[in-house]
Amino acid sequence: MSESLTRREFLKGAAAVAAGAAIFSAGNLAAPVTASAADDTAKAQTALPWPLTENLFEESTAEIEPIKAWDEELDYDIVIIGAGSTGVPAALYAAEHGAKVAVLQKQGMIISQGTGGCGLALEETDELAVRYFIDEHVKSCAYRPDESLLWAWCKYSGEVEKMVYDRLSETGFEGLSERSMTFSYKDGAYKATTRLIGYGAKPRDNGLGMQALGKIAEEAGAEFFFETPGVQLVKEEGKVVAVIGRGKDGRLIRFNASKGVLLATGDYQNNEAMVERFCPDVKEFQKKQFQKTGDGILMGVLAGGALEDIGHTKMIHDADSGPMRNEPFLCVNDNGERFMNEEVVYEYRCNYLKRQPNPGRCTSVFDSNYFEQATEWGGNPSTLESLDNYIPGKLESPKGVFKQLIDTHEADTLEELAEQLGIPAENLIASVERYNQLCDEGVDKDFGKDSKYMKRIDTPPFYGIHKNYRVSALLGGVLINDKAQVLTPEGSVLEGLYAGGNCSGQFYGGVDYPLTVPGLSIGRCMTFGVIAMKSMLGEI
């Protein structure tokens, strides 16, 4: 048996940087120059590659100490670490194209989140519209994405979306849907079309779709190893050739991968040390997911891959507690105090909430005139019948919601509403009175909201929606190229290693995930899993 990654190999990247102090292409981390080699040769032998530190591994299944022996050895063409929106479509594609595939999953089942993924329908998209489509994404992400990844997504995402939709359609999957969306550029001269897969009304979601797709992948020959996390990559002569997995009984299994290994483990939101280090913006917020501890990212960097620039994109959403997430109704914090211009769009509100008494939570307040008011300003208000589904206990069988997450309240007085919301009544009343005064004056002197959105709150019943913003995903990981190959800090390909989805980087880059293209997040995950398979199979 050959040994797995050694500490000496860990140091190769750092030593090269120290010698040349390389400056990398846009999106790569600029590694700091290390201390002189004459200072501490002994320390250098046990150091981790920058920017890793030992505390980052405390909540992860990834293991630092080189594993030199294992209990079993299995041979595959392709090994995928992670069974979610990246790993499952990848396994299906590879198995259907004749590859022998193993999928390692930390949990006991396939796990994925979200409401559906999209792909670009090239046959319905003008050639120049692709250019403008990419330009809009780059702009929405502070001009930080690697455009080559966007071109790759545009080229292959439609094919991947169709594969997933068609395979699920063949099974008669309940609630499956597909809808088209059109994006226009240059006054309508150029148009791009995406197709979005849906899985039915909540609580149905993308996880159910991926579980069904996993069964299809198994029928095609892919082997799933549940409760078997990947813990370390194996390198031989600079190439990743295997994964060490740890079974639920503690046994170590070496999974050889003759064509390559795909990292598809998701993000690191449940690894507090990684959050503190790489995305401290979200440390005060609750996390939606579980066991997302950055395992693939840590293994990838440990093996010689580079990490995306610190300041990773965060996705913090709440569409479960109540409807009308973008309507600019009066918004107060848990003290009942107004704190923002409510015109701020949904995906950016978390940046205000970070500084509030209960980070991640605020309350939208409006009265029974809300439907007419929102319609007048060009909004898209929910009907009263729809709103009832979000009021706990109002309906015996609410539709289209996660029943345990709904948090919308209705009362005949502001005092009663405040009690239901757990907000000091005197503060809420004072905030509403001040707001009504500004509405009468026609100018928002406090926060500058456009006067067309300033509508009095004075007609019962009154409504309050607790907006509970939680972390859906962190979008930063190891650097990859347009073939999903992991890159080293020097920008070269780390042979044998691929990554996709939320453990890969440079597809976004802004502070917050942009909601410009519905389904893009899952669409990106699915697409780059398949791109990795195409690369390993020599198709691209």
C-alpha cells in the first residue's frame, strides 16, 4: 500500500510561495511570504499549508495526520465525496456513461436543500445574450467571479437540467415541474431563456428530487457508501489517486480512483472556526443546514489546492415565516424600533440585521389595507387567503409551507400584535405613530424611503411577520477551472482532483448571493458535478 498525503507534501505549495512570492490570477488568494527557511526548519516540517490551522479541523471529518494503513481497498474509476446537488447528478452521468463510480456520504442518506435548479436553454438564447447574461452576473457579484466558470455553466447547464428533468419524469416523480424564464438585454434586442426544475409546493424540495435521482444512479451502477465520510485524499507523484473513507464501524477504506476524485461536500457553515476565519459576517446568524463542516474544502487545500479569497459570498434568506419578502412595509427589530430603509432588497437585508438586538430577525408590520397599498406601488401582495397559511393555528392544514416555520401574526390592536410578536408594545406603538406621521408629511426624514411606499398603518386587523433570516449556504471554496479541476496556489492543475458546488469557488464573489436568476445556485451545483465527470471521461 502507498501512503496517503504526508506533511512534507503539505509544505510544497508554501515553500514555492516563499521562494517566489507569487501573485495569482484574479480570485486566487495571495499567500503571505513565510518566515525565512533558516529560522525554523523543524517547524516547517509540521506546518499546515496556508491558510489552514489545526482548529479548523476540530468540527470536520477531515483528518490531518497522514493515514498510512487501511482495512480495505476498493478500485473505482471515479470517487465522489458527497451525495447532494453536485454529487448525485455527477454519479448518474458517470454511471450512465460506463464508469465505475463510488459515492461517499457522511450522512445516512442523500441530503440536499433548496427549491430547484436551473439551466440555460441555449437553443432559445441569442448568442450575444449569453455575453450580457454573464455581464449581469459579474456585476451583481462585485466583478469578482471567474468568467470562464460562467461560460462553462452557460455551455453545459441546459444539458444537465434536461438530464435531471428527463430522468425524474421517466419515474413519474410527484410534483415535478419545469418552467421557462426570459431575460432581455439591450431594450429587448437579445434574449436569454433558462429552464427551472421544481419539485412541488413546500414542504417538497430539491432534497426529494436528489434522493429520487440517486436511486436512478444506483440502478445505473453507481455505488453509494452512506455513513462513510471521506477523511483524507491520497497523492502519488503529485496526483490525487484515492480517498480514505471512514466507515460507521470505524474501519478505514481506501477508495482508489483511476480517473479522478470529485469534492462535492458542500459548504462549512456548521464549522465555527472556519466561519470565524473565512466568513465572519454570518457568525451571529442561525444556520439552516447541519453537518456542513467544510470537509471537502479542508481535504482539498490539505492536498495542495488553493482557497478562494477570504470574504466568501453568503446566502441568508427567509421565505418560510411569511410571504411578501420584498414588499417595503414598515420593519422593526425585536425592540420594536424601526432601523432601516425598507426598500433594501431581500438578499441584502441581512447586512442590517447583523447589527440588531436579535441578529437575523426583524418584523414586517402592516394593516388590512396592505393589498391595495402594495398593488398601488406596483408590488405583488399575497391575498388574505394565502396569508392565512402562514398564521400558526389559523388553518388546520396550511398549504405550501413548512408548518413548523411559519411565523405570521394577526391582531385587532397593536398591543395584541406586540404581545404575539414578543415585542415591547410601547415601542411598537411609538414606531407606528412616528411612521404614520412621516406618511402624512410625505417624506421619510428618518431613513429616506421613497414616499410612494409610505402608507399609514391604522386600520385593523394589524399584521406582523417575523422574518427569521438564517444561513442557507456559504459560497466559497477551492479554486477550480472551467473543467472543474482543482487549482494549486500557483494556478496549475492539481491532477486527479475536481470540485463542484459550494465547496468550490470563484463563481460568485460578492458579499451576498444575488437573486437575479432563480435556481442558479442549485443549477451551478448540478452543472459542475457533471462538468467534472465529462472532464474525467475525456469528453472535454
